[in-house]
Amino acid sequence: MLILNSSIEKLRHFLSTATHIPIEKVEIEESVLTETSYKKNQYILSEGSVCNSVIFIVSGLIRSYYLKDGLEVNTGFYKENDIACSFNSLVNRVPSNEFLQALENTTAIVLPYESLLKLYSTSDQWQEIGRIMTERECVYLANRVTFLSFESARTKYLNLLKEQPELVNRVPVHHLASYIGVSRETLSRIRSGI
Amino acid sequence: MLILNSSIEKLRHFLSTATHIPIEKVEIEESVLTETSYKKNQYILSEGSVCNSVIFIVSGLIRSYYLKDGLEVNTGFYKENDIACSFNSLVNRVPSNEFLQALENTTAIVLPYESLLKLYSTSDQWQEIGRIMTERECVYLANRVTFLSFESARTKYLNLLKEQPELVNRVPVHHLASYIGVSRETLSRIRSGI
DNA sequence: TGAATTTTGTGACATATATCAATTGAAAGC
DNA sequence: GCTTTCAATTGATATATGTCACAAAATTCA
């Protein structure tokens, strides 16, 4: 058995909860999935490659980032029960401008994009899952626009603490700083309460 | 006839182009649509109301904005061949935090959310249209995050010029300023080339 | 057409945050 | 355990951009 049943159950449970589709209607053919693991610091995707799968994280932590003037700008963190991919690259079949890298040893279930498309075309349930998951992403991104663009450094950090408190204890501070669009020095000062 | 055929054709053409679904497969039952017009400055949706429809703009211009500390922050502009709604409110059935207001006299086709859900549940084509349109929105928002958060005022304005040049000639400058997260004075100086 | 309102443009000044530099502290590797 | 690399803190300084105040255009509308 290439893939643990417990991992698949975790994925089904996650999809059901996220979409409000009853779990018994969330059917996944085991054969299209593979379980993979990534060592800390290992790259899952590099700039310039087309993202060919979505991965559901069973355990561990991944970050996405791109390079701006040679410096890393973090765009997201994905932990257990999150789905990670380079979205634009995946859906538009273009080279990714971002990297995906494991920040911790990670196990994940990989669903190839081709298989996802097949699921879409053969299953109403999956078509709906795809739409709802994408809607969720939109809502998340719209919030991110608001907070990143129109709030102070302190507010952005407080919002991060409120919305994703788990990250703060797992992700190095300089990565968090770039994720919320603040220099690491400024974030350091905010955290020390100045 | 409540609704002009030419408007419906415009909508079908738009959806076909945006999703790459052949136009003959984009079927819309006329009875679920209504054509409406809004006078300049008229409100289409107010903060606190639940957004109950998506509107396809046949002609004219609409903005969305929310209030932050009593001041307006613009979140989007929607012109001919754009779709406007308060996304989070629409898909999560919660009161909107934003306003939708016509900036020009506008005609639009209104599709109630209930009808959209019905289309989703009875038509594979529409399920796919919904998913792809949502994917497009995600890509747009992800770009917006990048530009608003990590670029200088000048770069943000230049990017706006590049990506949505039509807006610059139609939208008052102070609205553009708030849309790209810059004070109107700063934008004024950027435009005058200082 | 003329008054009133809204929009845009400039100057002076304030300030949040970035940048640079140096230090300390923690983690990784041998 | 010691060395080396990486991460976090702290201070001094620079700067982009915001804020305030006022004036000039441009629109609106009666």
C-alpha cells in the first residue's frame, strides 16, 4: 500500500468540512493519489517550473515565496490540513514565479493536476469541491489584500497572531516579517513591545 | 422583453472567452436574468446588506469600497464586461463590509445568487464556469497582494497604468489613490512627475 | 451664468518604517 | 564540545510617504 488509509481519511474529512459536502459523498479513488515526504529545507517546486499537482499536507510545514530583487518574499505557509500549490501556475499552466519549500519534515498526499481535471470532468462532487475551495482561497486573498495594504506594521502582526497563531511558534520571525510585508528589524521591535 | 438579446449575447461571449468554454455550450435561461440600470452615484449594495446577486456590466462603471475609520477605501472597479459583486458576502451569505456604487450611469444584467446555485446544481457547464471565474478572481487577487504590499507608490501606479489603463481616464484620481493604497497627494505628485 | 461643491495640485512638516551596522544569541555540523 | 553559520535584537540614521493647510481648477447644479 503506497498510501496510508489514515491520510486519505484526513483528506476526505478536511474536504468535507471545508465544503460542507457530506463526507460520504467525498469519494477519492486511491490510485490517483500518492503519499510523499519532504525533508526540512527540501524544495517541492522551483521558480520556472510548472506546478503539476496540488498537495494536501498530512503533517509538517511548507512555505511559498518568490524572489524580488534577489530577496525572498514569502507568500504563504501551509501546515497540516492545508493544501499547497502555486495557484497561478497550476490553473493557467504557466511557469511558476514562486518556490515551494518544506520548512519542517513533511508528509503530504499528492494529487496530479491531470487527475484533478479528470475528477472535475467525471464528478459533480469534485467540480463543486474545486469551486468551493477556490472560493475559500479568494476570501483569504481578499482579506490579505486589505490587511497588507492598508494597515500598520503593528496591526498586520496582531492580525497574524489572531488569524494564524500556530505559525508564530513554528516559523522563523524573519520569514513572518516578509510574509506580512515588514522588515525583520521592525517586526523584532514590534514583538519586543516598543 | 425585459432584457435585450444583445446584452445576453455579450454575457455569453464574455463567459465563453473567459473560461474557454465554446460559446454554444454557454446556455443561459433568459428568465433568470434581469436588465437593470443605475444612475451615476447610485448605490447597488450597502455595508451590512447581504449580496444576493452577481451583476454583469453591459455598460458603465461601478466601484466597490469599504469604510476604514470613516474613510473610504476602494477595493475594485468594474466596467463593461466585468462582473461585480461583494464576493465574500455572496458566497458566505454574510453581511457585506463593502459598498457597491455606480461611478457612471450603468446598465447591467443581474443574476440572483439563488439562480446561480440552481445553475450550478443542474448544469456541469455552469459548475465549470463558476469554478473558472473564481480561479480568475484568485489570480487577480494574488497579483494585487504582491503589488500592493511590496512595491513603491510609483511602481503601484505604473502597474495600474499597465494593467488597467482604461481606469485612469475614467476614475477620479483620489479614488485610484485609495485603490492602490497611496494618499491622493502622493499620487498627485507621482503623476506630475516629481 | 454664477455659486457651490468636488477634485486636483503644491508646499511645509511629521512620522512610520526601511536601511545600515554592529552585537548577541541560537542552531547546525563536524 | 567547539566552530561556523544563521537568526534575532538593538541603535543610529535616512527616506518615502502620510498629514495638514491652502489654492487653483474643474464640475455640478440651481
